[in-house]
Amino acid sequence: MAHRFLSPTNRFSARFAFIFTVSLSCTYLCYSIIFCRSTIMTNQGYDEKRCPPSRNAGGKKLLGKLEDCALLDARSALEESRDRRGSSDVRDQSKTPASSGSHSTELKLKNMSVAQRYGNKKLPNALIVGVKKGGTRAVLEFIRIHPDVRALGTEPHFFDRNYDRGLDWYRGLMPRTLDSQITLEKTPSYFVTREAPRRISSMSHETKLIIVVRNPVTRAISDYTQTLSKKPDIPTFEELAFKNRSLGLVDTSWNAIRIGMYILHLENWLQYFRLSQMHFVSGERLITDPAGEMGRVQDFLGLKRIITDKHFYFNRTKGFPCLKKPESSSQPRCLGKSKGRTHVQIDQEVIEQLREFYRPFNVKFYETVGQDFRWD
Ligand SMILES: *[C@@H]1O[C@H](CO)[C@@H](O)[C@H](O)[C@H]1NC(C)=O
Ligand SMILES: *[C@@H]1O[C@H](CO)[C@@H](O)[C@H](O)[C@H]1NC(C)=O
Ligand SMILES: *[C@@H]1O[C@H](CO)[C@@H](O)[C@H](O)[C@H]1NC(C)=O
């Protein structure tokens, strides 16, 4: 009402003042939002400034860049309590459900991660697709030390068993990541699943594939040893491996044998993916030179080489490399009891027969991937 009595000039300045105030407020609002966001999207530097110095400074690096102090504390408390229990399958939540002690911490953690939705869930950029008993768990546990990698601890079996649930379900399983981080999962059965290459390429042609391979004879025995530990009354290895042993007729319908015919499965993948999208990790060298193998994995994923020989030590009792004790926990991280377990004794002659059987498949495989794994 008042402006009706103002002169045209005054009316103009009033209008000007009004517009000026509004635009100033807008600018202020925008700045606040931007500033607020950038503080929320904490980076490591910010973390260090803001978080009170805690016992687990070293652990932070392991946990990626996107958690804030409270979440970090809850997470490290959870990990510490796990470590205290001597949990074996590090971070594998499906295999080591929290016991009563850390249960409330886990709940709190869950609440917090729901509350603080930093980063986005993305479909994986890279998959460890195989092979069973090749050393896939080790590669996953080793690579996830890298701050630019976020990995799913469990095997989602999406491209073999759960494909009907759809990509949204699959994405929902993934950890939250920043744009700079790689999302990774591993399911070793993908490698021998006929539909997996087509399904994965229809998710993205650009998916990077990691395949951990190992001498197929040792792999088969390791596979059998694992099955035997669950079902002690299965037939002997020899009985299962041969249709007719005196004729040297191998039973290729037995999974433990079939999985090791790598070239057959690889040909299926090569119909959908270029060889340059695949990286083959030697299961043998992963044990003798974990840092070297992990160096190549980091190169393949386009990551800075952060995981080096400083991260590993060799446990002679176990015959397996372990991750050095992170500052945050009381124990070093070795893989579970089932990893690197002693195999059942198999007659040397049987081993020779199987070696003969696999030789042509191995040779073809070396030629195709352009790498000699020296299994013969
Ligand atoms: C988690 O949140 C639920 C409600 O959303 C609450 O009832 C529960 O007490 C919370 N748990 C912890 C440990 O904070
Ligand atoms: C294996 O083959 C030999 C020679 O043909 C035959 O005599 C024997 O019965 C076969 N064994 C089995 C278990 O089929
Ligand atoms: C090495 O492995 C053995 C057997 O799994 C375990 O008992 C021992 O604590 C490990 N030692 C170190 C130093 O990791």
C-alpha cells in the first residue's frame, strides 16, 4: 500500500533495493549450499583436520575417503572387535556375522550409514569373475586396501543365480563410492557361467574383468578338498576324476575338472569382451610375489600403485602371504583357515595323468592370453 504514495524515483529505488536484497540473499544461499556440500564431501585432508586424533589413524586409509569421524570411529570399533575375536574372513560380513559384543556397534553403524548418504551406489566398474579356488578372495582383500577401491565383501552371484532380481537390486548391494572410486565385486562362478559374459556386457561393454588362474590340477584338488571338508562321504578324487582310469579317460563332466579347462570358458568371454579388458592374475605368483601381482592389478584398474611389498609378510606356517598389521587393529590380517589349507594326498600317477590331460588346454590358453603360466 505504502508505495502508492512514493514518487516515481523513490518507487524505482525501492524496487531496486528490493531486487538487490533478493539477489544478495540468493547468492548467500547458493554459497552456503556449495560450502556445506564441500564440507560434507570430506576428503582425507579435511578428515585429518577435523577428526580428533584417535587410536586408529592408520585405519582411516583403509576405509576410503567418504566417512566422517563418527562413522569412522564406529567402523574402527567394529573392526577392532572383529579383530579381537580373531575373525578370519576379514570384512566378510556374510561369513562372520557380528557376535553380541559388536552387535550394537554394527547397528549404530548401520543407522549412521543410512543417515549419512555420502557418495552413490554404482554398478561395478570391475569384476573378479573367477576362478574358484584360484585365489580370488586374496585378490579382493588385497585390492580393497586401496583407497580408490570399494568392494563388496560377499559374493552377490548376480550374473548367475540372481539375474532375475534386476540391475537395481544389484546396484543396491554395492557400497557407496565417490566418483573417483572404483566399485568392485567378486563371484568366481561367473567365469564358468555360460550367460555371464553376455549379461555383463549388456550391463556395460567397458567392464574390466579380473581372472585369477592357477594350475588346473592343483585347483581341482583344492576344489575337491573343500567339498570333502563339507561332505566327508563323497567318493575319492580318483573315482570322480576318471571315467576309466586305466584308459586315462578323464570325466570332463565333473565340475572340479571342467572349471580348469580355462580356454573353453575364455572363448565364451571373448565373444563379448576384448582381451585388453581382461587381466589374468597368476594364483601361484600371488603367493610368491603378492606385491608384484597386485602392482599389475592396480595398473590394469588404472590406479596409482599404492599397495606394495610393504603391505605383505609371508606366514610360513600357513604358506600364505598376509597383510601386515594395520595400525588400527591388534592382529595382522590373514585369510581364513580355509585358505591355503592342506590338500588331500593324491597319487602322483593321478597327478601326472591329469597334467597330461590339461596340457593341450593350457597351451591353447597361454597362446590366447599371450602369457605363459608355467603349469607344466
Ligand atoms: C537405530 O535406529 C533405530 C530407529 O531408526 C533405533 O530404534 C535404534 O535404537 C538405533 N540403534 C542404535 C544402536 O543407535
Ligand atoms: C576300463 O577300460 C578297460 C579297457 O577297455 C576295461 O576293461 C575296463 O572294464 C574299464 N573299466 C571301467 C571301470 O569301465
Ligand atoms: C601364521 O599362520 C598360523 C596358522 O594359520 C597362525 O596360527 C599364526 O598366528 C600366523 N602367524 C602370523 C605371524 O601371522
